[in-house]
Amino acid sequence: MGLYDELRVRLLRYILSFGICVQDGEDIIQETFLALFRHLQMGRSRRNLHSWIFRVGHNLALKRRYANQRFQSADGADSRAPIRVDPSPNAEEQMTMAERRHRLLLVVHALPEQDQRCLALRAEGLRYREIAEVLGISLATVSVSLSRSLTRLACADAR
């Protein structure tokens, strides 16, 4: 299995966490792997390509989000899709899950952006060291960030 097949879905989920639409996310993935091709073609380091790919995807997603925000503010439109609830549980279960999800999302959205990014990358299965490389922060900062975020989520979930 190649890197593209292995990382595409995980990278797309991470990119979508920036509030980017799926079509833009797919474009960013293509740009990321094109950058990887160029990187390898130039004979550059092959060390920890997973982190390198997520870092490039991260940077491209930030650029796209900024461009989209500028376009939306000029256009006055807001294209965020509504959150959909899984239809398989019954109505009471749906309501309970929706309330829990809403409560946890409020906590996640209240976190500093760096904490949100650490949490999203950890959810995609990246190790602490890889998260540190992707975000350009220290290993200790990743550890503190994730610990703080998970504590806040646990407290919110216990309510």
C-alpha cells in the first residue's frame, strides 16, 4: 500500500477540521502529494514522511481557509454545512447523542487553535513526536496541550 492510499482519508479528515469543504480538501490532498513528489524528486530527506505530509497539508489548509474567509467576507456568504445526526438510533438516543456532541464541540471550539490542531492530529493517529513536527512545537507542548484538552473534554462529558 502506498503513502497516498494509507494517508488520504486521515489527511482529508484533518484538513476538513479546518472548516474547509470536501472539494477544497481533495484539492489540498492533491497539492500535498504533488509537493511530496517534487520533494522526493529533488532527492530531499525521506525521514518521517507521514509528519512531512501532514505538515504540508496543514499549511495548505491554513492558506485555503484564509483565502476562503477573505472570499466569504467579500461575498457576504457563509457556506458551512449543517451538522447531520446519524439516523440509525431512535429519537431519544439521537437527542442524547446530539446534546453530548454539541457540549463536546463547544469545549473543542473553545480550546486555543493549537490545542484543537493537536487534538485533531492525535485523533488521526499521529504520535506526539509527529504532532510536534507537523505543528512546529516541542514535544512537551504537545503533551501539555493534549492533556489539557482531554481533561476539559472529560469534565464536559461527565456533566
